[in-house]
Amino acid sequence: AQKITQTQPGMFVQEKEAVTLDCTYDTSDQSYGLFWYKQPSSGEMIFLIYQGSYDEQNATEGRYSLNFQKARKSANLVISASQLGDSAMYFCAMNLQGAQKLVFGQGTRLTINP
Amino acid sequence: KAGVTQTPRYLIKTRGQQVTLSCSPISGHRSVSWYQQTPGQGLQFLFEYFSETQRNKGNFPGRFSGRQFSNSRSEMNVSTLELGDSALYLCASSSFGGGRETQYFGPGTRLLVL
């Protein structure tokens, strides 16, 4: 069975600093997808970035990048130049090839201080 | 393109009642998945529908059921509500549900069972 572990329940960062949110995963499958979502207090899950298990390059989307280390089974999210609007819960998730079932970690609450 | 919409946004029910939640996917998306989010259990997969057929199911009792219509809109039903069913119910859609596809979430329905 797949499992996602996010070891940082909460993080506090100064505005404009870079921040790394940790995510490790466990699966015996070779083909899988890794996702990061942001959930503001309103509740909606906002897609941030995707990394496929066979993708050789780390994914990037604007200020978001995913530090993918396959051998270590880690998929950390890096946010560059943090902004006050980045304050939210962040979830790491994965699914297996051919299945739409996302397995989520427990999330990290990120707070950006001015 | 309009995003995923969910109705109602908030709902209060009493134990023993039943409830029906609705989800309209992004236009052209044919896969709809449902998730339950609670403080204790986090985000858990309920089920996924594609072309009016349930393709995947999570580990929930039979009181939780769903269906999908020919226009890809989906409903989930919870019968004989229990206090523990209080949660944020999130719906997500994707084009074909091929596993590596990104799922886009709606704003959720907050259900409170008294």
C-alpha cells in the first residue's frame, strides 16, 4: 500500500524567504505520480505541481519547484520568494498508474510572517 | 473554463438523516472522484466514477454511495448519518482518470451532523 509522510506539522517563514516542505513516500510500484496541493482556509484544494516517477527532471511551476529524489523516495516542495498569500495548508499526494485514487499526507501548515 | 462546482456549500443534518451532495466537473472531464476530509483521519478517498461507472472505491461503509450521470455530473449520498460523518467533502475531476492526470478540486461541501 502507498503511504505519504509529511513530518512538519507547521512552519513559520519570513516573507520573501524560500521554504522547503518535506514529503516522503512509500510504494513498491514503479509507475506513480506525485502531487502538491495548497488548501487555504476556504477549503478548496489548489493544484500546484506534478512529478511523474519516470520524469528525469524536477518539475517547476513558477515559484514552485519539486525536489524529486527517487532513490530516497522524497518529493519536497520548494517555494521561492514566499508571499503572505502562501499561508495555507500544503498537502503532498500520490497515485499509481491507472488509478485515480490519491493518497494524501497529513499536511503542513505554512505561515508567512511579514 | 469554469472550475469544479459543488452544491450545497454548507449543510447541517441530524443523526439518522440522509444527505445528497452534488458535483459538476470541469467541462469535458469525465472522471469524478470524491474525498472526505476530517481533522482526525485527514483526506480519504471515497470513490471514483468514469462514464457513469464506479471504477475505484475506498474503504468506507455501504452507507456512502454515489452515481454519475451522462453529463458527468456526480452525486454522493450518505444514508443514516452518524456524528462522525461531519466533514468536508471534496469532489475532484480529471479528463480521463488515467492515474497520471491531475485532479482538480471543487470548493467542497461542509457537512455538520448534529
